[in-house]
Amino acid sequence: MICVSIAGKNPQECIKALEGVEFAEIRMETISGIDEAGVRQIFSSKAKLIATCRPGKMDEAERKMLLLAAIASGAAYVDVEVDAADPYKQDMVAAAKKKGCQVIVSFHDYERTPPREELVQIVNWCFESGADVAKIACKANSKRDAARLLGLLDGERKVVAVGIGPEGRITRLVAPLLGSPFTYASEGKGKETAEGQMAKGEMEKIIREMSDA
């Protein structure tokens, strides 16, 4: 399954981008002037949506308010960073469980892919934090890094493994074929939300060819 990562400039742009899309991630930290009303507008879409609000542009209280509003408005998933403060994670997980919203606990390393033992510990940390799905996104600086990330899919638990950067592109294509519940794509060329992300149409074509091979 392919999840389209959407980073709109305003709620209306996000809603327009959702036309004809079945599954998408809404990157709320990119949406200018977003408030609870805007969140309700976006998450009333018929599409299955992941609510994401990465740290950096907003303080924790504002991010929490937006994510809780998304959960209340029908988000299918909420993405919470594994290294967030425990009370923040606990509140988010509790709110999600009450609404039947799945919890993605995510880890990001934009510089490297850690050794296998460390990756396994991080996956365990995600599930100990209340994850239904663990998302591990790391900069892949070599093909071995990409292979190590894909090796996380050999267990029974739901893990999304993403290699950031050109060397990680293969993980985005192969992971769904190896058991990852979904992978991420952009709306189209020039609308990427992460280095190495591919356009949905291009990704669908390649995965279809790989599946038929």
C-alpha cells in the first residue's frame, strides 16, 4: 500500500491534494496558519489519513493540540516520535486508543543507519512506547544500509522501514513486497517531503512491474 505524503501550504490546498487519494499522510507542521478548524476540515476527508506534525516549527503544546484534533476528527493513524517526552507519547497513545486510531511510533536519523543491534533496540522501544506500527527512517549511505533496514521486516510485528536519500530508494519500493504495511510516496515530482521519495505514479508502475516479474 502506498501512502501519499502531503505537505500543503494551507488546509484548502491539502483538501484539493486529497482528491482521488485513498491513503495519505498530512504533514501538519508545513501548513501555514493551521488550527483545530482546519484540522477538522482536512480529516473529514473520506481518505484514510495519517496525522503527522514533526517537531521544529511548532512547540510541543501546539503540536499536541493539532494531533489530538486530528485523532478526534477521524484520523486512521497518528505518528508520534519515539524520542518525544513520555507524558506526550502516553497522552497521544491513550487518545488514539479511545478513538480506534492506530499509533505509528517513528524514529528518524537523517545522518546514518545505525548498526543492526541498535536498530532492533529502537524497534523494541517503539513498541514499548505503544506502537501499532513502528516506522524506522534512516539515511542510507550505502546499499548495505538499505539492506540492513529491509532486514527489520523479518519479524511478526508491523514495521515500516524507510531509507532516506538516493541509496534508500530501493527500500521504498521493496519494503511493501517484504511485509511492510505501507510505504511513502510524494504527490508528484517536486512535491517530495523527504530525500529519496518517489512520485506515487512512478512508484506504482515500478512495484507493479516487480510484482509481475
